Amino acid sequence: MIKFAPDGLINSMRAVIQRVSSASVAIGGAVKSAIGPGLLILLGIGHEDGREDIDWLVKKIAGLRIFNDEAGVMNRSVTDVEGEALVVSQFTLMASTRKGNRPSYIGAAGHDMAIPLYGQFCEALSAAIGHPVGTGEFGADMQVSLVNDGPVTICIDTKNRE
């Protein structure tokens, strides 16, 4: 089902997935989470998103074959390589630049909705990959560091699932 934001734009959960050698997120100069080889996931949540979006996106991310096999072909998933994951909330992924030069974030979910969905996404991804995922802190000023492996960067939007 395609969802529309109040401004008429299509609204959906969005993720930027980066295959990394390492990644970390710091808040106020202190590292909150750090991972080795795996996935850094920047997650944007819209005000129309729900459990259906989480389930679909987690399944898609856990199964993405973006890690190299023995022949050097991207044919393995994060679960296949027993990789780690770090999920950072990023409401700016929901930006609309349709009008003017100042992005509008009207499609982004508010804290009361987005915080529980972010937690549910992290829990579901943890279950899917078989170990805890690192997290940022919703709404905090975070400094994200990464070593993008490849580079490999994939963008997924739940509206594109059909």
C-alpha cells in the first residue's frame, strides 16, 4: 500500500545501508556503540509507518547479499557472514526537497511514534541476525564514523516493495 504524507508526498520507512569494516556512533564525545564488519543502517521513520514496514524492511536487510563469497562475488548476507549491525535513527532521510531549497520534514514521524518503532526495528533486526545490534540515541546530536567497505551503499524505501 502506498502511503501519503500530509503534503501529498509518498511516505514510507527509509533506510540507507552501508557495508562497513567498522562503524561507531558517539554522543557528547563518548562512544555509545561500535561494530566491526557488518552493516551501518541509517533509518528514517514516517508518520504512517508501522509493524508491516518494520517486518518487511528487516527481512530485506537481513537477506541482502552484499558481502563477498570465496570467489569475491557479492553473494552473502550479513547473517551468512555473522556480521554486526549498527542502527542510527535519522529523521532527515524523510526530507522533502520538492519545494524551494529548505527541506521539509513534515513526513517524519514525531518522537512519540518514532521512538517505539525505532526500538521495534532494532529488536526485530537483532532477532533476524542472531545477536544484538548497536544503536544510537533517538533525537541526540550524534557523530557517526564508518569505514565503508567497497564502498557498498544501498537505499531501501518500503514504498518500493510491490
